[in-house]
Amino acid sequence: MLSKNQRKHIRQLSQKKYRQQTGMFVAEGEKVVRELLDAGWNADSIYSSSPLKDISTTNVDQSELERISHFSSASRVLSIFHLPKIKTPKINYSQFSLVLEGVSDPGNLGTIIRLCDWYGIEDIYCSPNSVDCFNPKVVQSTMGSITRVSCHYLDLATLIDGFKGEVFAATLAGTAHYELTFPKSGLLVMGSESRGISSELLDKIENKVTIPRGMDGEGPESLNVANATAILLSEIFRP
Amino acid sequence: MLSKNQRKHIRQLSQKKYRQQTGMFVAEGEKVVRELLDAGWNADSIYSSSPLKDISTTNVDQSELERISHFSSASRVLSIFHLPKIKTPKINYSQFSLVLEGVSDPGNLGTIIRLCDWYGIEDIYCSPNSVDCFNPKVVQSTMGSITRVSCHYLDLATLIDGFKGEVFAATLAGTAHYELTFPKSGLLVMGSESRGISSELLDKIENKVTIPRGMDGEGPESLNVANATAILLSEIFRP
């Protein structure tokens, strides 16, 4: 059984500030924990309600896991890891990188990280107001891809001003992605779920790209940002 | 303030069985509620912590909304609607329809419904073990698209056996989607997040389609099912 202080510690790791103070984060679920360990990430503690093959764990009841989990339904493994050292971002001019402005939903960032991993994109540049990539829900939804894709939080206007290559912004009123031929490297900028890309950034970007609707008439105002990113990356990586 | 029974009623609407017994479901968030009303759906009650323009609501405290919300962070509007009459599915041979086997994550089904709405797909055929489309989290993440896209729960093997057209299955070992030219109508079958498409269904489907990775070496085992659906629909609707 965990002490009151241990429980409090784990719960507080939902907060970015507390993660930065302690240098730790929470990862839940056997698959994610195995991926972090396989990547050489440093576990502080691994709690499990049943033994795991080849992984040494602290046995706790499932009811205890339900109490400390950051999810409404706990998996049978919850671990605390040390935050990895994030390498200093060095713009990669040999491939596309992704830029996210104000993406706030943890599930969206998590699946976007997994998408980048699928396409071999190693760096995501995020505005400082985007959700933190070590949020427990982001970590879980990356399904391990967080070990291969780095999120860098920085001023996007400065990044774009200094970028020597083509920059594409996803908007609702640009050229259809079907009609574009993308270069081998560049930046793809995606805006927040509710507000899109800020005019401050948009004014700096010449290439506007749009995912056309399949129909006329009524329909949704926009696509989910992760789904829109999926469609555009599939197009960018078209052989 | 709500009575204990009212609170219990709202909380129980998270259960499919209770929704079917009562013929009601919960929708949260002003945008979703407006979309349902605009589509002529029948509201039983609308609770809000602040007045809404042109919508008559029952005023409740925000703390009350936090208590009854199905989300960890409540919006300022929660409503109860009557379930709509789902029209009997009539296979549409003039366009693509989507088939989902065992998709269990509400956020995934919600954004897939929104994607279908974007592309003008009106019908989704779901295996009976898929998440119910009137789950509060599905309703919320459709952002109103649930008024324009119907989910039908039925035996998928029977559906595919009776379908007179081309059927495509998304798998990890098929033809690259970049290399296929899709017909104007057909079925696209997507499997569950964890297990993919069952062999029972897969054996019935000739066309296997795959989203190729952008890189060699390590990477995720698969894409999120909503993101994979997004990529394939974008390809199917290529002009």
C-alpha cells in the first residue's frame, strides 16, 4: 500500500510545474512502460497489480491503482519515470518538421506524436501555450512514440522568421492539398483546435493549404487537428 | 438546484442501457447543443450556468454542472435530449460508406463521425461491440456532426456478404493507399484500436489497403484509428 505522501506525489505529477520541479512524469499502461524502458529511459518506480515478465515492479492492489491513476479507468501498471534530457532543437533541413500552435487537448498531441513517429518526423515545435508532452494523457496516447519524437516549446514567430525553407500553414481557405506538390523538407504549421493559426504567424507564411470537403452544403466547421495533421502528412510523404 | 433524483438520472445516462430504456442522452457544450437544436432534435432540458442567446435554459450553478458533467472539466451548458429515430439503414451505392469493427474509444468514434460529415458520408456501420454513438463523450467530440451522420449497429459479416460493390479493408499488410485508385462507391472497413479487423471479416474482403510508413526502422506498431481513417478518406475522395 502506498503512503499518503506517495499518492499525493503521483497525483501532483498531473501538473506541468510539479513535473518540472521534481524532474519526473507518470506513464501508465504496460505497453507504454515497456517502450520507455526499451528506449533506456530511467524509471523511478513501477507499480503493478500483477507481475510483469522481465520487469521488476512494486505490487499494489488494483483498487490502489484506481486511486492514483490519471485516467477514469486505471490500467494494471503505473510508473514514475525521470524526465529525459531534451536535446537542443537543431532545425532539420533534410525532412519536414511539424509546428503546433496552441494545441491543448492531450489526446490530440499524443496521437500527433504517434503520427510523426510513423512518418519519421523527429521534432515537433510547439508554442509555449500548447499542452506539455509529459502530461500523463499525452504520454499514454503516444503509445511509446514519445521516446522517438521530441517536442520543443519555443517562440514560433522567431522559429519561422529564422527558417530557411518552405513553410506551409493549414487553413480553411488555401490551396487544396490534392493540388500541391510538397518539397522534401519544410515546416507544416497546424493551429489550435478552436482558433486555428494566429494572424501573427499566418502573416509570415506564404503557402496556405486546405483539406477540401467531400461535399457541398452543411457540414462541420473544421476537422479535428490530429486528423487534419494525418491527412496533410500522408500527402507530404507521398512518394 | 437539482434534486438527487435528477442528478442520478443525468449520471446514469452515461450507460447505453439506461439511454435505451429512457430514450434520452446527454449533450454538453454550447456549440453541440446549438447544433442539435438547429437540426430540430428534441431537448428535454437544458441546464446552464449563464444565459444563452435565443435558448431557454434552466439556470444552475457552475458547481452543480461540475457535479453532473460526464467530463473532468464541465462546460457551462449540459442538456438532455430525446434520442432521434435512427432511419433504417439502406445501403448507399452512390458513395463510400464506413464500416467500424470494435472501435471502443469514444473520442475516436466522435472524430470519425466528424470526418464522415466532412466528406459527406451519411452512414457508418458499426459492429455491436463498438462504442455507442450517444455516449456523452462521442456526442461531444462529434461537435454537432452526429446530426448529419447515422451510426447503425449490426452484424458486419452479413452486411459485407450482402454488399454488391467493392470493399476495402485497412490492414498493416496491403497495397499502399498511394498506389490505389478508389471507385466512386464502396465500403471502407476499419478495425479496432488494439486488434485490427477480425480474421472472420478480413477473409471476406479482397482489397487490403495499407498506409505506408514514412521511414524504416523503429516506429509505432500502428496509427490511431481515427487518424488512419482520415488518411484513407482523403485518398478515397481525391478528385
